[in-house]
Amino acid sequence: MNRTRCWIGAVCVGAVLLNALAAIAQGTEPESCVGKVRLHGPLWDLQSGALEPGLDVVLDEAARTIRERCAQRSIVIEAHAFELPSAELNQGLSELRAASVRHELVKRGVPAVQLLPVGVGDTRPLVPTDQPGSALENRRITFRVLD
């Protein structure tokens, strides 16, 4: 199953992982916790780890789903950054962003030991970086459930 649901403007959740998020949004019972979810778009203030305020709804649902459906699983939070001029700066920024998402999920009741924040920097673009708007498309968070 590979669906995409968009909430809060450009924030999209591509659901293989928490296809549970899509199910919850539709008012149905979610399936098991498998795969991955990707959030992309204007998630943070430019060049910082501060999350945009509109993400509260998505983070609330993600935390609830992780607590209810993925309680026995480890979740990797991968952050990708593409807007800074060097690989080192993008790496540091992505680490900061992964940590901020982890912090927000922990505030919402997800056990800290269950979440592994990983900064990926600019090493795995979704679209070629020479295209207009690529930084926005490539700037994202991916949640992966470990078996």
C-alpha cells in the first residue's frame, strides 16, 4: 500500500509506515505498524531546527499512533536538509531537526528510548538538486519502523 495524504498545506504523509495515520484520519481502525512515513514541505524555520507551529496536528497523530500501534518497535527519525551551502552545515542542521522532532514526540508521550534521531544531511535527495524548488521538496523527515 503506498498512499499519500496531504495535511496542513504542503505537509504530506506518504504512508507505508503508519498507514495507521491515514486510517486514523479516515476514522477507521489502523493496521499494524510497518514501513515508513515521510513528511516534507515547510516543516521548519529556514536554517533552524524550530518546527513550524502547524505541525502540531501531524505530530499529535504520529505520537498517538506510535504509542498505540508501535509501542514495542523502535522508530528511526531521519531528517534531511538541503538549503545550506555545505555538506557539513546540512548535516548539522539535519541532526538538529531530527532531535527536535524526537523532542516533540517525547513531549507527546512517546518513550525517548523508542526514538532514534538520525541526521542524513543532503546525501539522499528525492529530486535533483539543480531543479527549482528542490530544497523544499528534499527537506523532509522520514519515520522508519525497525523490526
